[in-house]
Amino acid sequence: MFSIQLPDKNDFITEVNLDDEVFFLHFSWNDTLGQWLLAIENAYNDELASSIAVLPERPLIEPIRREDLPLGELIVVCSDNLPHIGRNDFINGRAELIYRGIDDE
């Protein structure tokens, strides 16, 4: 299990190695909805999933699990029992993106 650091931007792509496979996580802040959305791409920039609502304390991959997605699980761990994740919560430390690999059980 490890934490994925996210930059202070409204829209960004971060490259991560998840269970020995490269993926790109594309985070977009939707100001109208007041929430983060996530898209997952493989190493060839093929979009594997999009418009995933980033919700606190809920698995992000399991509801859409397919063979081409990461084998483990992405989850946002929050302090203070946050009901939703705000624009700055990854920066101010109230929310943290965690990856639980297949060997972390």
C-alpha cells in the first residue's frame, strides 16, 4: 500500500506504477459538481475508464473492474470523516489517495 502524491492543479495527469504496470491517472476538478473526476489510461495512453467520481472511503476501481485496469484498488482516505472531497483537500492533507496492491491483503 502506498500514497500517491497529487499536485495543486485543477486538471492534471500523473504517471504511476501499480503492481508493476504503468498507468496514467487523469484528475479533473469539476467546479459545477464540486467534485473530482478520474480517468485511467494505460501506458499507451488508451483510456480504460473515465468519469469516475472520486468519493471518500470508497473503492474507485472495484465498481468498474475489468481485466485491463489495475489489479489492486485506489481509495481516498480522509480525515475528519469528510462527506465529500473538496478542491484543496489533497493539498491540505484532509484527503489522501492510496493504492492497495494485490500483495497488500
